[in-house]
Amino acid sequence: MKNRFLLIALAAALLFPLAVSAGGSKAKSTAKKQLTLFTWDAMFPQEILDGFEAETGITINYVNFDYDETMLTRLEAAGGGDYDLVIADDYIIETAIARGLVQKLDKSRLSNYRNINPIYQKQFYDPADEYTVPYGAGVQTIVYDPARVNIPISGYADLWNPALADSVGLIENYRVINGLALKVLGQSYNTGDIGTIRSAGERLLTLAPNIRLIRDDSLENELLAGEISAAVMYTSQVTMAKMENPDLEVVFPKEGIGFGIMAGFIPSKAPNPDAAYAFLNYILDAQRGAQCFEYLGYYSTYSASDPYISKEFKEFLTLPEGFNTDMEMIGSISAEADEEHTRIWTAFKAAAGR
């Protein structure tokens, strides 16, 4: 099948030596090529995928993975080949770069690169912005139903209030949840001090009586149904919950918040890097970017897209005006520190009956 496709592609290239790129300029021999896009399911509106194919003549081969670790294993097995563009989480990208599986970007081929919000650049996984293009960011926020909560909530520490007994939901991300206890103690998410991590774990255990649910999938539905009255959730879940019930309150914890970034990169031996550049430039367009972020429900990582985000989505997908809460990326830590986090998480879930 690959050989047959190659012959078709070469014939098409001879007939159509120039094709219109996603940014509107002419690109070399992109007609009838294939983009193998490797990411999670449902990361783009179908209109974006269809529009790209129609405008460029490049067919998208959309390949899914379930976890970042699955992506890394498959990319390593392919020696940095097989896939043209990967979109994954920040921490795994750092590992992929370190293992030589990612090629440096030629930014001269991305006319829309200037549209990126610098807040989401120069982060730990790509400090010089040499390899990646951010595509959505998430922050850990508290969401609660004021009809069911009769105490003020302004930070993580308020989740320990006895008034919230057996009514709090948490996402199943041990670095986020262990991290909120670190934040309550005034520490960094990324501390490597084992004693500090252990102290946070002891504090976290005392939160167990207030926990009703720990789950990643569809946690927002439990808040909407009244199964829980407050939760720590992912940005996309917050967006869906607020769209369904605008009366819900969203809190940026006063202790500081953690955030993570999904980003796109071109593997070191991508079969069709031209197609990857064309697609990156296509989604970096301001209006198309806004369309993608509304579909995703994550924070807009393109400043140029912010004005195009619809009014009903605006408060969920962009940082509030005057936002001054400290943000810290949850980054890499030592194996020893991670082992302690894992031990704490296991103990906490057991204490919470989960």
C-alpha cells in the first residue's frame, strides 16, 4: 500500500508542482501528499480537518494514542519516523526531545508563528522554543455549585472545610492533587525535597473525609448532577460544566495554580515534514485557532485568536483580565521524588475509599 501510494503521490507532484499552503502562500510539492497526525482522539473540529484537506490537497491520516507514554513507545519503535506531526503533553515532549526523536523547527516556514501567546512559550520542556508549537493549555481550578456550598471558597485550603464533607470531586492526576497540598504549604509543585513532599502527603490524608469521587472522565457531569458540590477539574471539564450551568463558580486558587501545555512537534524522521508545517501554519491562523479552542475547551495559546473567541466561551478559554495569580508548570522531578508522590497517592486514595 505504501509503494502504491508513493507512485500516486509522485505522479500528482509532476502534474501539480505547486499547491497552495495553509497560510495562503505556495508550498513545494504538497499536492496529494499525506499528513500522518498522531495525537489523542477528537483534538480538532472536523471542519478544520476537512478545510485543510480541501485547501492543500493533503490527505490527513489521523492516528490516535490513549496515553502520552503509548505515543513515546510507538515513536521510539519507529525511530522518530512513521508520523509527521505529534501533539502531546509537555512532560513527555521533554523526554522525546532528550531522546533525539524531535526535529528543530524552521520557523521561517510558519508565517503565523507570531500568533502564539508568549505566556505559553519558553517552558521547561522547550526553553528556547526550538521544537514545539503550543496547542491548548489547561489550568487546575476549583469549581463549585453555590446552591450547594454555603462557605466562601477562594483557595485550595478551603477544600478542607468540614462543611464539604463527602462532597468534593478530584481529577485522577496525582501530581496535581498532591501538588495542591504542596501549594497549601507554600511549596512548589516541583520540589525535590522528600521531606517536604512527605509533609504535603500527611496534609493531603486529612482531606480524605471530604472526598466523594476521584475520577478523570466526565467529572463535570457529577457536579452538574449534584453528586458532588465542589471539584478540582481540568479546564475542558470546567468549560463544559459552565456552559451547562452558568451559575457555577470558578476559583483560581489564591495559593497559585499549576498549568500544563499540549504542543505539536515534528518527529526527527517524519516522512512528510512539509505537510506538518502546512498543518501547523493552518491551525496557527487566528480565526482557525479560535475555532479549535472552542471545540477543545482548553485555554487559547494564540494571542491572535483571543479576539475571535465567541462571547459565550471567552471567560473559560482566556485568562481573566488583570489575572495575577501565580502560575507554575508541573514539570519533571527526580525518580525518588516521583516514587514518593506515587506512595502518597496510593495512601490517599485508600483513605478516601477510592
